[in-house]
Amino acid sequence: MRHTQVARYAIGALGVSSLLLASACGAGSKTGAAQAKNVGCDITQPTSSTTVNVLAYNSSAIDPFTNTMIASCGSDTLKFKHDPIDFAGQVQKTATTLNGTTGTYDIVEGYSLVIPQYADKLEPLDSYFAKYKDKFKLGDLDKTMLEGMTYDGKLYGLPTQANVTTFAYRKDIFDELGIQPPKTFEELKAAAAKIQASGKVKYPLAMPLLASGDISTRYSLGLYSQGTSYIDPTTKKLTFTSPAGTKSLQWLKDLTPYMDPQVTTFDQPKVQQQMFNGTAAIAEMYSGRMLDLTQEKNSKYYKDFGFFTAPSLEPGGKPWATVSVDGWTIPKNTKVDKDLLFQVMAASISEAAAKDAVPAALPSRTGIANASNMPWYDAVQGALSAGAPTPPMERWTSDLQTQTREFLAQGITGKVSVQDALQKAQAVGEKVIAADGS
């Protein structure tokens, strides 16, 4: 899968909420309701009083689209209800509303992996997309992001924006020590070792390896970088004990001497905080968190941060990165006219809304973000143009990650050998796949 435009896991059952929390972006928004009201909303207004309940967590990447929807599309007959909520709350409410006979929400903000997880509970959008493609200029939406909202040949979500695995670094430290942004993991290790040896930063590398969530994503990035995933495309077998699986986990373990000893308790906000306070000089996060690094209110180093494309695990490989897509979905159990809901969603991702979302978000509408309005544009584009994929669209992915991540953590921390950890993950993973029946 290739991606030539700038664009950028996932809501599963309540049991995987810890994994999903790792995927959330930063908080806050630069697009208020008053500003969004000026965008305009060319939809067919309902003739009778209609209330649309919207479930979307608050973040600088999502708020511009939510605010545009609510502030610009409301009328005497169309009202919106959207209560402020954090990502953890959204995860819980999504599971509840989609699993009920009658849902509480009519529009639900979702992620790449929510699609296969809840496809049978979401409204397919293909017919609406075709009907309104010209009116709302939906042909301008990034194709890879549309693929990230598609499962089994059907479109279930209208993409708003996406996140791409991106690296940030302290330009001042790199310049002083004569270090270039690494292009491979060997170079990444060498850079971290040189910074550590200089005494400038004790643990220069920061990665979100939270044992209850993020660790699964970071392990899978190593697979993507080697051109594979959890299932080998040729043998159709799980890859935990394959050479690619071994290399993916071994590299994370090999980097731990340059990371805080408590790294398996770190999610993305903690990684971000390390960069804020200067206790890390290189950090990996989703691109949606990069804006916070450039804000003077957050760190005295705000002028010293630079960005680079995720390095490859080995020379010539794909970047150690993924594209996590966000988008609007319509629950099947909503009682509101679905045609109206689609129009509202389409209006919320207008060109004006997309411009308001930059640089906090990488909007689904192409041609909006560029190097002049997004400092990490080139870093993100490097990953996308090199073929960074969206997460695997399989129903079993969330369960697989939930039930195997403890073994990955054991391997990284040295409680068991890398080989033993992967053998345990392979055995449990095979049971997960068999139970799914797909």
C-alpha cells in the first residue's frame, strides 16, 4: 500500500481499552465553535425537529471537525448534542452504544481497527459516498485514509484525519555532537549511545512501550518495517516465532539500555513529557502529538525540536511506522435518518475545516498540509511515500494484541528470553485466531 499524499488504532471491546488509550492524540483545540460557524454547511435540513448525538473525544486533532459539524450545521430544526469527553470515556461509550439494541449516539468518531471489530454494527457508507461525492468534493479525500476506513470491500467510516509514527529530536544536542537524524535502527542505537556517553542525557531515547497497551503497536511496527505483519502473506501463519518476529522484539530489547528503566510503564503522554523536561533527546510518537512540542508554554526547548521520518529496522526496509486513521461512523442502531447523518459528516470535513485542523491534524482532504504550515510535514511524508501501512484490518487483531502483549513485555525486560517470549505469544495467538474462525 503506497501513500503519496500527506495524511496520516482503534476502538475495540472494553477489554482492550488500555491498548486504545495509547492511540489518542493531544488535548485542546484551536478551532472554536464561533470560528467553525463561519465554515458553512450545505446540507438538506430536516423538516421536523431532529437531535443528533455525537460521540467524539476532545483533542486538537478532532475538535476542528466536531466543532464544524455542530456549529455550522445546526439550525432551528437540527440540533446537536456533544458532551466533552476524554478518550477513555469514548472507548467505553462506543462499546456500549454499538452493542445496544438502540444506541445512545447517532455519529461515532472511530479508528481504523473499530471497523473490523464492529463492522456488523456500523452502516456501510458506499452508497452515500457515491451520492454525495461531487457535492462535498469527497474525491479529494486521501485514498489510503479511505482504505483505513474500509473492511471487506465496504466503506464504514468517513475519514477526518490520521496519525503517522514520527520521531522528534533535540536539534541542539544533535548538532553539538555531530549526529545526523538516523535512517536505520543501527543508526538510532548509535545516536542514543553517543548522547548517553556524552553525559548530556542519561536515557536519551523515549518510546511508548506501556506493557498494557503501546508495546503491541511498537512490536508490530517492526513487522511492518520488514514487509510483513502478524500473519505471513505466503504461509498464512502467525509470525511471532519467525525471523521477522524475533528481529522486531530483539531490537526493542537492544534499545532498552538507552531508555528509562520504567519504559514499560510509559504511554505517549509520558514520552512527550520526557521531551518537554529534557530527560530525553529522541522520541517516537504519533504525529498528532508533535504540535505540543513546538509550544513555548510546554517546554523551554520548544525551539530546539526537530523531526525525522521513522527509521527502518534494517537498511533498505520500510519505515518503522504505521498510519492510524480516524473517521466518522454511523451506528446501524441509530433512529436518525442516515442520509442526513452522512451529509453532516461530509460537511464537517470541508476544505475550511481541514485548514483549521492543520497543523494539529493531518487532514483527510489532500493538498491542505505542507512544509510551510506543518513543521513535521517532511518527516511524515517520508514515511507515507515509503509505504507506511494502516494497521491490519482483521477482527482478531485487538484480541491478539491484548492476549500476547504480556509476553512481549517479558521479553523486552529480560524476564524471559526473546525466544521464549515469542513462543508463548505464538501459542496464545494461534488460539485467538482459531477462536475467531476467520
